[in-house]
Amino acid sequence: MIRPSDLLVPRPEGLYCPPGDFHIDPVRPVRRALITHGHSDHARAGHAAVLATRETLDIMTIRLGDGFAGTRQEARPGVPLDLGGVSVAFHPAGHVLGSAQVSVAWRGLRITAAGDYKRTPDPTCAPFEPVPSDIFITEATFGLPVFRHPPPEVEARRLLDSLALFPDRAHLVGAYSLGKAQRLIRLLRDLGHDAPIRIHGALARMCDYYVSRGIDLGRLEPATVPGRMGRGFAGEIVLGPPSAFAATWVRRFADPLIAFASGWMRVRARARQRGVELALIISDHCDWPELTRTLTELSPAETWVTHGREEALVRWCALQGRVARPLHLVGYEDEAED
């Protein structure tokens, strides 16, 4: 019998597979990196070789430049690859476009590292695919019982209702540039909002890429137009990265109503700190019921919990008679926006 630590072990660089000699989402440059998705706390430059889905490789190129790695290799969803005798397969994670779980199997043991994932339907990315595993490595970003996300369509409708109620105000919405912005746009389109949506320049390349992958975002227009300073875009929705809201950029808009789309908007103190008037609780991570439902559905022999509220989920597993332990990996936080 092999031990789980013979197949995957936490190291300062990240999860390491000794027999395959690779890391999963390493936080430091390594010889071979398997990347679950393109957010900056998981996808970093400087690795000698990177294996990821086509979309993640493309997104890393957009965000990090052509030379982000020495070599790169595309992983096709569900198609196993042999790395040093270890069978590796990427399966959809439902987090953002191209996001994947990494499943590794060796000598009869299978461990699946989910990366960041969600179970709520999202038309901008492939849905989470349950992978039967001996050990399941789950995130716990919102791993507390208080985190119960409302339906995203309800939150998007609140934005449209506010727009109708305050037609003289520009609605500025903070949304992460990869995943959240495109998902919110698609939600608004599916609710019948056909008007142009203004986007900050920092969102343009990623939105263009989503469109190139067949995701219809409707008509998008730049949020910066010469001669529109001061009273611009009353009655319109304007999306920008969170970092833009700390700059003078917001002063160009007509009586701006500040909104923010994030699972963290469940925490009222965070909304107040950001000066948010309209908090939209839209998350690309599992909430507490989704986390516990996933573990119940998969029923792994052991659960490893990482980057988030580890203790509560480990405690829940113990109360359910399930074996679980925290990994205490560092370096995986909310994505820093530039």
C-alpha cells in the first residue's frame, strides 16, 4: 500500500508529485507546473514547463506575455497523460473559462486537486465534473456556514432594477477582469439587457478572448471616451477592475453609483470599506452548501482542505464521520487586480 504522501505532498512551492516530478499551481518557479486556471494566485510566470488547458494557456499569454514559461503543453479535458508513470487528467472545474481539476493516479491511488471551483451553472465556462477519487482536495474560500450565496440571476436583476430606479446615475460595477466581469455581462444579457455595456480598458482583452471562444457578450463599448468627462454615461452600466475604483477614474462619471460583484459582498464590512452602495453577491467559488454537497456526493476516503476557511470544513467532515485534514498551503488569496 502506498501512502497518499507518496503521490502528492505539500511543499513551499505548492503541491508536489514525487513520482511524476511536477507541481500543481506552484507559487514559485519550478521545472514542471500543472496549472488549474488563469487567476494570478494560481498561474504565475517563470516555470520551465507548463501543462494546462488551451484556454488557460491562452489566458496566461494574455496576462503574462508570450514568454511566461519555457515550454507549454495543452491538456485536453478528460484525456489522460503519462508523466513519469503517473496518469494525469484535467477535468472541468466550473470556476472560470478553462479552469480544471487535476486528477493524478498512480499504483491504484487517485487524488484529485479541484483548484478553485463552483457548482452553480455558468454559461461562460464548462460545468464542474465530479471525479470519483480516493482523496479529494477542496478549496474552502467560503468555507463557513454563513456563506450562502443567492442565485446570481437575482443579484444581476438587482443591478438592472437600480438602473431603472436611478436613470440619472452611472452604475459603476467592480468585477474581477477574468471570469467575474464576463459572467456578469452574460447574466445581464440573459435577463434581456441589450444596451451597450461600458468596460474599462483593463477588461477589453479578456472580454475579446471570451468572445473568440464563442461566448456572446453583446455590445461592449469603452468606458473612456474623449469629451465625456464629468457627466458621462448616466443610465449606463460601466464595468471596471477593483483597482480602478481607488483612482481618479471614477470622477469622470455622472453621479456614480458604486457597485461591486463578489462573494465577499456577503460581508457588510467589506462593502463599507470599499464605499459600495450596491453589493452584488456573485461568486465564482462554492458557498457552504455547495462545498458540503460536493463532499457528500463524491464521498472520498479522505478530504484535504486548502486555501480558505479550512478549520470549519475539516470540523464538518469530522462530525460526518469523514477523514479530513487541512493542508495549510500559502500564497493562494483573492486575486490581486492590476
